[in-house]
Amino acid sequence: MIVMRPRAVALVVGRLSRLVRGRWAGTDAQAVGPAWLLTTTGDPLEPPTFSQPFAAVPSQVRAARAFVTALLGADHPCHDDAILLTSELAGNVVRHAVNHEFAVSVALVPGGVRITVGDRGSATFPCVREADDDALSGRGLAMVDKIATRWGFQRTTGNTSVWFHLAQPAPTRA
């Protein structure tokens, strides 16, 4: 049985508590601040997921990065890659989504982090493509494909979610 370490959950909850100066009740889904949501399934094998909605406008890409940083902390071993890939996926939503909002969800999973960026649908399917050398865009999913341990997308009626998993580097032995 794999259970998420209580210390990792406590670290994230502590960071959020300091940021929003709120208290945790530990229910299935609750607001943790103005727009933050903590979701748990009750299954000890499923990590808690922290989510926040954003408007699908360019200025909110920075806010999405700040949300991920607030949860992981700048010293997390996956921080830099998580911020880069979140930024790319949020930028894709701003360019391609047909609705005016998206959500970022972060879950600390055993050995890493899983981040999902979801919107209410777009006109195209997410796909990796090769951009011309002089192209100003078109590299986002290629970066996700190269950097993430695993990634994928789910498309349902009216919703598109792209997720990626980053594994923490193995500790080095002295």
C-alpha cells in the first residue's frame, strides 16, 4: 500500500494556511481562500488536490505560476519545471480556449507532483508539433513532452484537461 507521506501534505497545508490565513476543516471540498479549493476523495491512495480558477487572459498566466509556487515552494525539486510547464499550458488555454476561464490543479503524488490545466473546451485537440525555427509559438506541448515524466490529456464534452507528472530527482549519495 502506498500512502502519501503526512509530512508532504502538512507542508502544503501549512503553506496555504499561512498564505490565506484560514483554517482547515478537512472536508471533501472546501474553499481555502478567495478561490482556492481543496478536494479529497477520502481514498488514502489518492492525494489531495488543490485547484484554483483563472480568467483566460494573458495576465492570469503569471497568477497561475504564482499559485503553483505558493503550493510547492521555490525550494521544491520540481518547482522550476512545474512553473515552466504550467506557464506553457496556461498560455495555450489563453490562445485556444473557447471559454473565458481555466483551472490549475496541483497534487503532490508519491515521488513527485501532478499538475492539470483544464479549460471548458477548445476548437482543436492538444497535440505536439514541431515549430519552425523562427516561429514565435508552437513549442508548448513539445516542452511538456520533453520535460515531464508523463503527460496526457482528457477531452470530454465541453472540457479539455492537459496533465503532466514530474518525478522528483533521486537523492544523491555522498
